[in-house]
Amino acid sequence: MTDPWNPPTEQHSATARLVALDKLCVWHPFTQMKAWCAADHEPLVLVDAEGAVVWDSDGRSYLDGNSSIWTNIHGHRHPGIAAALRSQLERIEHASFLGTTNAPAIELASRLVARVAPASNLRKVFFTDNGSTAVEVALKMALQYWQLTGRADRCHFAAFDHAYHGDTSGAASLGGVGSFFDRFAPIQFQPTRVAGLADLFALPDEETSRLAALIIEPLVQGAGGIRLWPPGLLRDLRAWCNRTGTLLIFDEVLTGFGRTGTLFACEQEGVWPDFLCLAKGLTGGALPLAATLTSQTIFDAFLGEFEELKTLFYGHSYCGNPLACAAALASLDAFETESTLEALQPKIRLLSSLLEELKALPQVRETRQCGFIAGIELAGASGEPLDWRLQTGARVCMAARPHGLLTRSILDTVTLIPPLCITEEQLRTAVHALRLGLESL
Ligand SMILES: *Cc1c(COP(=O)(O)O)cnc(C)c1O
């Protein structure tokens, strides 16, 4: 019998060996592993990348249609980010942020604060590793802030239907996608769940007065299915929070760093939160890093003598990782040197017109777009919503692969969320591949 860990090389190509080992040892996120491990499933092993293109182990190239799960901004192996990483590697690759500090993290915090001040009250940056923890720490800061200011009764949170704020238990408690999170209810808290402004405004005073904070994904809900908020909603939310004394958390883990056409989505309505959560695109997509920005007022409430125990007892081993922070600084530089946001505007318009063409297809029920975030919702034979069990969205994405597009669907909404650096020609190619995928239904 062959040893599964060491399949004889003469019988296995390098790719086949990797795939065999993957199926033997790896558990993939958000993946039904029975289908993944099935003999006829051939996962792509990605080995190379440049700009908006990735290559698999057989040398086939694909446009990265979902920015490697919504993270990539300036393209893969961006020269500026790569150079910053190399140079940081020559100095120090990791240093504890508990008890010591480091230059890239300090520079990054000050760059982020300089960027959002004076328009906002955000002045302090707390680093973590991912979007879920960026939200998690905002929850804990909000809760402890109210305890420290004599309002321990403000210990509840409000969140929207269809929201997605991450997978750690606190962040998942706020999630409004029941199929992801309901089974974890025994280890989650129950937020006040609202569908929209009307629900929020209708909450009784007893309930609003006990809210620590309200959380929203500004402009568009991502993982909940690319759902657009009506214009002006953020302004109304801010006014309601001011009136009721509720803290406001913006989860810009997806929408941050140009995704919606501005560096931060909330800038489009001139509204700022009490906590701004950033992750995915923060490093340009090169390394995991997250930042939670908050105000001087929140920060000051935690100041005191050690024995008062006002300290925020929260942190992760890799908080403020110098390599990740160096990548983030280089990404912010690229926004300036490459005028990324200016260059993006015509591409956003091109995406709109390409989506308009897709909308004419009988297989398409609706298209939704916010900047460089697009959702193409599929339709059944007579325009009705599809039975999600058929996994039509996933099948369309698979059918687009041979035409050179890698992307994912959220049930029957196919997403197109390309790196901001994608060229107009590549964008046309990506949408054309999607069209061919749709037509093959
Ligand atoms: C992806 C995402 C998260 C979670 O980020 P992770 O890095 O995957 O933990 C949180 N909020 C939003 C809006 C997201 O899109």
C-alpha cells in the first residue's frame, strides 16, 4: 500500500501530490469538505500572481475576480509593497506590542489618524489581525467604556438583518445571516436586530437607553449578499445615535481602502463613527492586519491608576506586527503615488455599463453595485429567485473559470469585486467570462 503522505512521485505530478495531501490534511473555511474531498473535485493550486492575475500549478491564468476574498487592492506582488516587506524583513519581522512598540506600527497609526482627522473624532488606533477581531475589540471597548463612565446598564448592541461582521463569537453574534450563525446561538449574545431605520426609530426608550452601540457595514452589506443601503442612511443613523447616546461602529472591513470609490465608504455621506473597523484591504491584501480606530473621549475613559483596573485587557500575539504594518504603509503610499482613487472612477463607470449589459440576460434577476463591489443575482427560467440548494451561483463561477475568471458567489448572487488595479481591458474580459459562465447554464 502506498503511504498517503509520501505518494510515489513517478505516479503523481507535483499538483496531484499537493491535492492529495490537501484532501488528506486540510480543512478549508466556509467549505463543505465532502464535496471538496470528492474524487472528481480538482481544487486549483495557486502558485503565482502578478497584478490582477493569478496562475495555477498547471500554468493557467485567471483574473482575480474577488480580490482573493476582498483583500487585494493594488494587485498581487505590488512592487512597492514587496520592497517594503523585504526591507522590513532586514530589520525585525515581529515584535511584541505588549510592552514594546515598533516604527512601522507607529507610522501607520499616525498615517491613519492623520487621514481621518480633523473630519472625524477618531484619534486612537488599536491593531489586531483580522476583520472579526477589529469588530470584537470595538465591542469590548464600547462595553467597557460605558462601565467606566457609570452606565453599566448600556450593555446591549444593535445590528442589522443580513449583516456580517466576522466569525469570532462576539462578531458572529452581530451577524444577521442565520444560516451561518444560528447554530452557535448557545455561545453568542442576542443583539437588538433591526431591518432598517424604521425598526430602529420604533425601538422603545427602555431598549435604546440600554444600547452600548449600533454596528453597520456602511453603504453596502457584503457577505449578506451585496445589499445596498439607501443613500443618506448613515447620516440618519449618526443623528439617531447622537440623540440616543448610542455609540456608532462602522465595519469598513470590506468597504475600506477604496472599494466603494472613496478611501472610506462613510466619507460619501460625510459621517464618521465612534469606532471604525478596518482590515481586509489595509495591507493592500498582502498580509493579515486590522485596525480599530476610536475617539479621544473613549480612550480617555480607560485612563487611571493600575489598581483601578480600567485597562483594556485585550490583545493578540501579533498586534502591531511590523511586517504587516510596513505593507499597509506601502499600500497607503501606492494610493498616493498611483492616484488609485482617481484612476478607479472611470473603471467604476465601466463596471456599471458592463453590469447593465449583463442585466439584459435572462439568467440575471438583478445587478447591484457600490463602487467596485458588484453582485449579480441570478434568476430562474421565468425570472423567479432560484432554489439555493441547486448552487447555481457556485456553478456559474465554476463555468467562468475555464474562461479565465476566478470568483465566488453568495448563494445565487455572483460577486465581482476585483482589485482596484485591474485594467479596463481586464475588467471587460472578467465580465465576458462571467457572461459565458451564465450562458452555459
Ligand atoms: C470579511 C469581513 C469581516 C471579517 O473579517 P475577517 O478578516 O474575515 O475576520 C468583518 N466584516 C466585514 C464587513 C467583512 O466583509
